Amino acid sequence: MKRTTIALLMLGAFFSCKKDSPKEEPQPGNDDKYHTTGIVVVSNVDAAAGNREGYYAGYYPALGDAASIDLTTKSSYTNFWVNGQWGEYLYGVSTSDKRKYSKLAVNKETGVVEEVASFPLLTDTYFSLVCNETTGIVAQNNNLDLIVFDPKTMQTKGTIDMSAATKLEKAIPHHTYFSGAYRASDNRLFMFYFIDDKETAAYYDETSIYVEVINLSTLTWEKTIQYDGAMYPISRGKENTVIDEEGNIYITCQGSYGLDGKLGPLATTASRPQILKILASTNDFDKNYAFNPVNELGYSNLIIQTLTGTIYDANGVAYACVNASEEPPALLALIQKYATTGQLTEEEQTQLFGLAFYSVSQRWVKLDLRNQTASIINDIPLTASFAFPTSYKNDGKFYFNFNDGQKSGFFEYDPASQQARQVINITKGGQASELVFLD
């Protein structure tokens, strides 16, 4: 509870390819065994308590078959977080072992998501990308060299030497690439550096963003680019690549969630969520671009501010989930009590943490990245603010998860009609976390 304790103190202050790769274990699959159409709905059993272990995942032949579902009737998994897809195959950390990277598919006979092939990891992984049918990338915690693998065969092909990339000594307790973007037009990879000193309250311990530019044609690191005045380059929901038609890359940055003690009207620009831009013409940051949708919607005084689940549409339009409602009176009362007395019971501390990060206070919004404007999608209700919102695009429509404390599932949004409707409701089995379209 170290972060919680330090956060309480702050809230009170406010009111007052060159190295050997891991040995592979290929397990070739039989393509005829697996579903190539349909969907997989995934739920996290206890996301509201901050626990990302324990999942249900169920296969359904069509979206309409999942209108109202009990996922406890489906298979359970220790881990389930898809970081890449190629056709019907899903890629990510093994559903049973965090030190293994797996290729998954849905067995036609059983309807169960099963492992097709895998290879071992040296440490945990938080992020990977399937760039194309021949190249995938895996980032490992506390090991900055990137594993290169073949998504078809699951054979590892070596590593990308990142020894010349950013290395900050304070990052040693926990550093990795937590997010990134692949641009197919020039075969470039952009990896967003994550730095977290476990001895501090913050989730990110710099006020600068570092991005490593990598040439995938030669599998070599090219340069580090830096943006000063931003924190935590991660969407935190589904890590969708956001690249416009010109090749400009947009990075979602979370800020500090107030864990640096800079809250509400006292929060600095770096402490607030914002979207940054890497110019296609220079492969460097546009130092004049920084878009904060929370501010644009008129909620700059909120104590907790988030920007999650970002996904791109077209012509500069994107979508994201942001804090855009007044904070619960119970949260403000607890903050005021701590500011006045300096004390909260253990039960009150737990309640404060839950209200601060999981209260139903976020809205899905439409973003105009070019004109830096934001508007709320009114058809989608308020959702939990820190429940790892995920977003997907399929057949020209978008799918956004929601959790109002009583119900959880997915809304479908049609950009043509600008209307949304609920298409999946999970009646039992936890909170919606992923929606995978196999086609």
C-alpha cells in the first residue's frame, strides 16, 4: 500500500538483433483446428480491486450471440491480455505462465482458447507487437533488448540491441517499453520508454517522455527522441497504435494521477494527461503540439484526471475515455478528513483508493486531433475511471467497454450515424476487458 499511503500525504498537502535470444519451444499448430470467424469476449474477475490476474474468456460465433452472457460458464485463465493479432491468431503473455510468450487460437471442437505455440522469456513482458506476418517484437521488464520473432512459426530470430538507447539509473527497479507504435510505410518501430522507481509514489518517475526509434529493415536502433513536460506514455487500456494518414504518430500520456502531489488547479502541464505528436517528416516530436482533452471538456480542476483507451479512426479523428464528470462527494469528504486530521482508518484508506481510481466518472469521447477538440459520446454511459478501458475497430465500427459498477460489457459506435448502442452485457464473470474479432 506504499503508493496509497504516499498518495494520501500528497492529497492532504493539496488541501492544505545482437545477443542470444531465449531458447524457443516451437509447437506448430494445425490451422484447420481453429475458428477463423466469430468473437472472443474476455472479462477480468476482480479489476475493481486492482487485480489483473484471473480472467474468463468465451467464444461466440457472432456478436449477436453475446448480447447477454454469463462468462463463468466459459474457461478461466490466470492471464489473458492480447498484445497482437494476425488473422485468427492472438499473441501475448501465456495464459498460465508470465515467463512465456504464446500464440493462441480458438479450438473449433471445444470452443476454448488454447496455446498453439510459445517460447520462454527471461522476465515478465508488458508489451508486444505483431508488425506483420513475418515479424513480431516482445519487450521484457528490466531487459531493454527487444526479442524478434516470427508470428507464423513462433521461432525467435534474435534480439535488437538497445544498449545505445535511453538508460536512466533511477529506472533500474522497473524499466521496460510499456507501449509503442509500428509504422508500416517505412518499417519503423517507435518504443515508448517506461520508468518506475518502486520507492516513490508515482507510477512514472520523469517529467520527460523518451521514445526509441528503430529501423526494422536493419533491426537497429537509430535514435532517442525526447519531449520535456509530460509523464507516463501509456494508454493503459488497449495499446492501440495511433497513426494518421500522413504517418504522424500520436502518443497518449497519463500524467501523474496526482501521485506527485500536483492536483486539480495546482497540477502542472506534465502532471496532467495529454496527447503528443511525432512528426512523420522528422521522426521527432512536434514541440508545439500538446492536446489535453480533459481541459478541453472543462474538467481541469478534477483531482484525478485520466486519458485511456485511445484508438484512431480516420481524417484526424480518434476516440478515448477521459474523466469528464464531477468527483463523488464521498471521495472529497475522505480527502478533506485526511487534510484536516492527518489520519484515516485502514478501511477509509482502501475506500479512498477505490473511489479515486475506480469511481464511475469517465466518458468515451470523440477527439479531433488536428483541431484539438473533444466531444462526449452521449449514448455511452459513465464508466469506471481506472478500469483499463479497451477499444476496438471492426468493419468500420468501434467497440468500447464500460463498467458502471453494476453492469459491464461493450457498446458499439457507428461513426457514420454518430450513434452508439450496447451490444454485449456480461451478467456474471467480472468486468469486460477485451473483445477480439477473429476475422
